[in-house]
Amino acid sequence: MPKTKTTTKQFAQGLGYALVKYTNHFYADFGAYVMARYDFKLDEAQLVTLKREIYMINMWIISKVLSPDKKVLDELHKLYLFKHADMAQTEQGKIDFPKVAEKELHERYIKYYDEWDDSGSKSEILALTMLEYMFNKGQPDKQLINIDLSFRVNTHVLGMMKAMLDFRKEYEVVD
């Protein structure tokens, strides 16, 4: 089957759409599950943090599996930072918000790459680290050492990795 030809920008926009879709889906399912099953009480700010952390996890997943596509990833990161500038209500915020977002994303990437190995032997550690960012500002919390929660995070990570690899196979970036 021939691959669909696309530009770097178009492919990054398609990834951006998939990113939002996967983030919204996992946020809705996982957030509701955690609050119901484990009686977590999350206020509005914590729910925003949860969704934002899931978004950064998904950015890392895409960056991990599509690392050979540097131009595409650069364009995806530009879109990510543009959204942060667009949220700002002041001119200074348009400068500061993207810088803070880029710093936080870079911190997560470093942490997640440190906890990842391709054999999967550290998947529980990676999942725990992700849970700590989602629910405890990146700090350890014994409550998050939970095989069920780790399994759900790992299932999401591996499922999205496969989906992104399958998505990539369908396209040829021509510029």
C-alpha cells in the first residue's frame, strides 16, 4: 500500500490532533477511574495538572517513538509552545508562558528518558514517576506505589507508542 505524502508541518499538525485525542481519552478514563476506585479527591487545579501532565507524557511518547523525525518533532514542539503563548493575556505572558512550558517539558523528558529502557524492565519505575507528576508535583508518595495504577499507565504508554508507530508507517514526509 503506498504511503500518503505529507509535509513536515502537516504531519506535525496530524500528530497534534492525535495528541489531543489521546490526552482527552486517557484523562477522562484514568481520571474518573482513580477518583472512583481510590477515592482521590481532585479539585479543579489538580484536574488541570492531571490533564497537563498526561499531555506531557504523550508528548514524550511521541518524541520517543518518532525520534528519527527531528523536523516533525521540532514542528510539534513549536505548536506546543505556541499554544502556551496563545493562552497568555499579557505581552510578558506571551514571552514567559512558553519558556516555563518548555522548561517543564524538558524536565519531564529528561526524567522519563532516565526511567525508560527498551527492554521494559523499568516500566514500573517509569509509571511511578509519571504518577508522581500527575498527582504529587513529581514528589514521592507511597500511595502511588500501586500495581493497578502502574499497569494502567504502562498500558497507555505502550498502546500509544504502538499507535504512533502505526500512524507513522502510513505517511511519507516529503520536505
